[in-house]
Amino acid sequence: MRPLTEVVREAARIGLTPTRRNVAHWLSWAITLASILVLTVLVARSGIFGWEEDLARELQSVDYPRWAFKITSSSLESPTSWQGALVWAGAVALLALWRMRLDAALAALTLPFHILGNFPKAIVDRARPSEVFDGIMSADKSFASGHAEFAITFFGFLAYVAFIRLKSPALRICLVVAWLSFVALVGFGRINNGNHWPLDVLGGYVVGIGLLSGLIWLRTSLRGALSDAE
């Protein structure tokens, strides 16, 4: 087996070669970075928009089943809570036990990525929905939604790993639909329970897409380098 430095060098060569796949990843990073920067400036300068309040009221009036809330808008989608940390650590451990060491390492990276992806919170001091909304706490650091980002970054990476191993097209379609439904319900739940405004959720989605693209790009590059090293 080749030294680690050679593997890293080969992974960099694979990842930086302008192939169609790599260019698609690079474009996705550029688009998501530009989008989150625009959204950050927008909410930092304009605060909370009237249409956001109106939309938040409409979504909060929807009767959201308690079981759905527990699944899609609880601490399970936040790796900084003990419940979410257990889900994150459990998934990483299971991947390692199944001898999917690269996938386990990349899944572990979703935690530091999650922390870094919340950089807008350090820039934008945006209040969460106020007391005029029933049952809603008033706090700051609302933009962007970490739950929405993690639903895409972490759970999206797990879905991707499962997707490429499934042979049945029908099962693949079911997996994608299930994941997208989960992501949508997480965003809806964060607004419905009064923790975030619509643009907070949108910002979380944007960050998550960029981070997930980066994880998939990194996995492809490292797998290619590791295969060549065998």
C-alpha cells in the first residue's frame, strides 16, 4: 500500500481535475456560497420581512401531528444536543462496524461542518419569532436554521451512501422521496413550532446543499485514490 501522502496527493489530483462531475460540484459550491452570502446580507440589513411574518402565521396555524414534530423538528436533528449527538455517533459507529471506514470518517466530518456552516449566526443577530406568536420563545441567532442544514448534510450523506448501494431503481426512488420529504418536514416543523422564520430555513437548506456536495466530492476523490493504491 502506498504512503498516506501519496494517497492524499492522488485524491487531490482526482478531485481537482476538471471533469464533468468535478465542475458540477464546483459550480454548486459557487452558487450556494453566493446564495448564502446574499441571504446573510439581506437579513442583516432588512431584519424580518412582513411576508415572513404572514407566512409564519399561516404555517403555524397548521395542525402539525405531535409524532411528526418529534421526528422532524426535535433535538434529533441537532448534533450539539445530547439526543442528536447520539444519533450522529451511532451512525458513525455503525458505518465503522460495517467496515465502511471512509464513509464513517466522512459522516463524522458532518459535525465540524455543521459548526462551520452556522457562520451566519456569528454575523447576523436576528431575533427568532416573537411572543406575538402563540407558544413561541423569543431569542436571537435565528439565521440560518441548523436543523435544516443538518437534515441535508448528515442525513443526506447517509441517504447517498445507501442510494449507491441499492440496486433496485424502485428502492432508490423511495429512498430519495423519503429523504426529501424528511427535509421538507424539518423545515416546516422549524417554522410551525416557532423556532425559525422562512428565510432561516431557506438559508439552512442552502448551506446544507453546499456541504453535502463537498462530502460527495471528497468521497469520490478519496475512493478513487484508495482504489489506485490497492
